[in-house]
Amino acid sequence: MKTIQKKDRPIGVFDSGLGGISVLKELMYLLPRENYIFYADAAHTPYGERSIEELEALTTRAAETLIQEGVKAILIACNTATSAAGQALREKHPELPIIGIEPAVKPAVLSGGHPTVVVMATHATLRQEKYRKLLEKYKNQGNIYSLPAPGLVTFVEQGELDTEAVRSYIREGIKGLSIPDNKIDAVVLGCTHFPFVRSAIESVVGKEANVYDGAQGAAQEMKRRLKAQELLSERTETGTILWQNSKGEEAYNKKAEGMLALLKAHTLRE
Ligand code: DGL
């Protein structure tokens, strides 16, 4: 059997469900000639209400599935899994580039003028030490409000993206923050599911608010790491995506493929 050169092996991208597709899309934009395996832990979604111990176990299992498939690098396309288990995973597999994603609080706060920033994420992400440290670091440069929005993960998994139910869920959440004059300068999408409901979020907070997510930054970091380790593929044709999920459901893979197409159709970046 012909052995595949390490640089031609796929990149593994993993999330609890469909959210990680918002990161996969950025990776494909930046690294179109790479092959990808997208693995959704559909049997255990949502992650956002789980304990750190559970998240560590699930993240390790998902990463090991990808490692067995021969991936050359992993992108944990899930804020929740990154904050709970990213470091432990890196320590366990020091030979492998493992990139994570975290709420893009920094660019939102540093956008200037002591902004009012709403960080939307899962309960598990907002509870973590990693997030507390991030808040500590930027708390003097803006008014930062943290909003757990687990319901949005469920909406996205059900394919419900911009309905009145979604908008009203967001409206209630924002109302609960009691922000003076309802003036919001920036929203951080601290969960990879949330770019799918971006237009519903914008319709509630207003178009003037800047929206930030960490997908581009994570994709750039992956490119930088692969380049540094001379692992970028030299293939000349466009890469492929292999869809997998822990339920082993072909219907879920089809749904994931459809979500990627939808995301590509609704943004300017291809
Ligand atoms: N997409 C995930 C994140 O970025 C987790 C969503 C969930 O399973 O609760 O946090």
C-alpha cells in the first residue's frame, strides 16, 4: 500500500455538533487544498451543560477517533471543549498540532471607546477558569456582559436559525442583562454554533453592534502551525471533506453538509 506523506493527511475538525462547521468554513477559505475530516459528537451534544470531567473524557475520545484516522492536526472547533480540555489534550499529544478556539473578547473590547460588549456562550465556557482570566484581563477596558445561551445550540441543531422563536429567545436573554439604554457596541459569538443564528442576533441587537467570532483567528493559527512544521499540503487540487459523527448517522452527515452550503451561501467569503 502506498504510504501517504504526512503533509497530505487530513486535518481533523471536531465539535459537539454542527457548530464547528462555522470554523471549517474559515479553514477551507484559508487552506482550500487540504483534506478535512469533520467529526461531530452528535451522540453527546449539547456539551454546554456538562461537567469538566465529562468534557475532558468526550473531547479525548473524539480526538482519539480522529488520530486513528491518521489526521496530521486537530482543530477543536468548540469553545466549550477547548476551555475544558484543550490543554490536557495538548499535553497528551505533544507531537500533534492541536488548535482550539476561545471567545473573541480581546478584539471586541479593544475596538475602542470603552465599549459595551455582550459575550454569548455556553454555561460551561462561561464557568471556566480560562474565561474568568479573560474577563479579568479586559474588565477595565469595556463593560463586559456574559450571556449563557444554551437554547441557541438546540435551535441550530434543529435547523431553526432565524425564526420568531429564536429571536424571542435572544431578546429575553439580552433583556435579562439590563444594559443601560440597551446600547450594545459589540457581540462576541463565544460558541461555534452561534454564527448560524447571526442574523437573528443582529435583528435583536441592531446592525450597529459589531459581531466577533474566533473562527478566523483559529483558522489562521492552524495555517501558521502547519507552515511552521512544514505540514501544509502541496496538493494542487481542491481538498475533500469526510463527514463523520458519533451516532454513525448518514442523515446527520447530510445535514452537516447542507449547513456548510448554507453558511457559504449567506456570507461573502467562499
Ligand atoms: N459549539 C460548542 C461551542 O463552541 C458547544 C455547543 C454545545 O454543545 O453546547 O461551545
